Amino acid sequence: MPDAKKYRVAYLVTHPIQYQAPLLHQINADPDIYLKAFFASDFSARHFVDPEFGQEIEWDVPLLDGYEHEVLPTLPGTRYPGDAHFDSWRPFSVGLRRRLRAGRFDALWIHGYARVPHLWAMIAARGAGARVLLRDETSALGRSTSRARHGAKRALFTLIDRQVDAYLTIGSMNERHLLDLGLDARKFFRVCYAVDNAWFQARATDARPRRAALQAELGLPTDRPVALYAAKLIERKAPLDLIQAFGRAVSGIAAQQRPLLLMAGDGDLRPQVEVAIEALGLSESVRLLGFQSQQRLAALYELCDVFVLPSAHETWGLVVNEVMNAGKPVVASDRVGSARDLIQDGVNGFVYPFGDIDALAARLRETLADRSRLVAMGVESRRIIDTWSFNQNLAGLKAALVATVGAR
């Protein structure tokens, strides 16, 4: 029963999020915490058209099961057109303070600071006697910030910090950036960016007996190593860097013996990617798979030998968590936030300087030449990701509650 639990936590976020749903379920199932989520909109649970994919997305996991939730009312005229997305102020939610008081919530956990309604919610929580816990992805990775802009952000966080009792940090780069903004590390509690490890591990196990069938479906020879890219084909994800590097990595290898590159995802760079593949003579070695469901991605993770993420800016990159649950090594650029915490260079993958095509090519050539080493590195990936989980999230949240609300 909710009243029998030690802590009552309200959670404020723009909309139901695929990766967060199982975490909210697990938190609410804990004997110490009652959790209720408040959304600005539930558009993602009803329908979701990703503008960068240009198609409607259907999630493989339920977004609203296992925890209480409510869509907050909004100020008239402040919903995003069609109620299909959100921005820095739309929709502008109201009525939170009254709900926090009525629900006798001890704390309000807010996901994201860069929205006017969320800043207002911090003040509302104070008025309702609730502690404020803030979690955000912010980091300096891949950002060329001017001194003036950095100064403005530092000034904003000086004001935010007066309202926030604890920061639920997602990883080391997030913490480093918050320190650079002048915040006190004693207010940091690690609630790492994680995925549902058990779900992805189970999907990988289910897919393993069907690997040969998937290879046959995709027309893949079984005797060649496979590299996988799973991200949107957009500039920020740098798919063209990968094509160039892969071309250099397999140069000199006979076409019938070359490693393979699978690219799962779609986006506005697809025509340029197709041109680059053709120009480099890689049509027999690179396969564009288009958008893939999460269930299908899990099977591709199990199929591949190594995963590659060459992004120019990735505050975290949860796809790295996902593929590590399938026991695969990862090659990522140094602009990928998760690389700093999850990739141990030479142990379970490699980190290279973003934009250095030769460095990426060398890593690909090195890893794809030794499949037995890739297997050993994959074992290390699984060992590392087992420690980066929802269980850690729950422990971090409880530590923040003890520090801000008090031990009970």
C-alpha cells in the first residue's frame, strides 16, 4: 500500500519515455518508495512520429504499466500543435503544487531543466514542502560553447541550485560538467543512465538460436565478421565517417573475404550514405537495413561481432548499454558520453578521437581481424554492464532521499 511506504516521490517529465518506463515500474515496486509520474503530455504513448526518421514509431515495451501516472492540465493555448511534441515552454503544465500537497509527496524528481514549466515546478515543489531532485543529461561533449554562453549557463545554474536539493547524475561527464558550472559535488547522487538489462539479455538469449535464420534472411555469409551501426542517418551521428573508415579498413581485402557492415536506421543523410557506399565500391560489404524495432535490434546486437558509434555529440548513447547486454565490444568516438564510463580501452572496446577517420579505420581493421578477441572483449562488456543497472539507479535515488528528506 502507498501509505505504508517510507517515501512518496513525484516524478515530472515531458512525456512517457521508452527507456524510463521499466525503471519507474521497478522503483514503484520497491517496498520503500511510492512513485507517481506527472506528464506534460502522453503523445508518445498514443502515437509518435519521429521527424528524423520520418515515420511513426511503435514501442516494443508498455510505457505506462506498473506505476501511477497523470497528464497535468495545461494553460489554455500552450499545447504544441497537434499535441505531438514539446518545446522549451509548450505545453505549460499547471496544478502540480496542489497535487504535491494533496499527495503528501516528500520529493519531486524532475527530468530536465531546460524548460520553463520545469523551472516553475521547482518553485511549486518548494511551496508544497517537497524536496527537489534534478536529473539531466547536460554535458560539454561535442559542444563548442563561447565564454559568454558558458557564463550565462553558469548564472542560470546558480539560480537553479537555490531550488535543487540533489542532482541525480547520469555518469562521469555529466558530473564533470555540473562541477564546471559551479555546483557542489556533495549534492550529487549517481543515478546512472541505464537500460532494462534483464530485458535486453533475455532478447539476446532468445535470438541466439535464430542467428542462422537471420543471416539467411539478410543474405549474409556466415564466415565473415560483422560490424553494426544502429543510429539515425543524420549528421550528428556521423554515418559518413563510418563509411569512409570502413572503406579504408577493408581496403586490400578481396571482396568475397571482406568483413560486413550493417547499418540499422534511417534519416536525411541516407542518399549521401548510399552514394558514398557506391563510390567506395562497398556495395557488397555494406547493408542499409532501415529503421528497426527494438525487438529486431536486439537480434542484430546478438548477430554482430562489434558495434560502432561514431557520433559527433552524444550526451550518453543508451544504444551502447543495449549492445553490451548482448555481450559485444564497442568502438565509439570520444564524443559519446557513455564511452567514458562503459568502454575500457582495449578491454571491451576502443575509444577514438571524433573525426579521425584513420584512427577509426585502424580500430576497425584491428578488431575485425581477430574474432576470438572480439568474443573475449564481449565477455568483458557483459561483465561491465551488469554493474550499470536499474538496481544502481534505485540505490542512488534512495541515497538522495535519505540525504534530503531524512532517514526513515
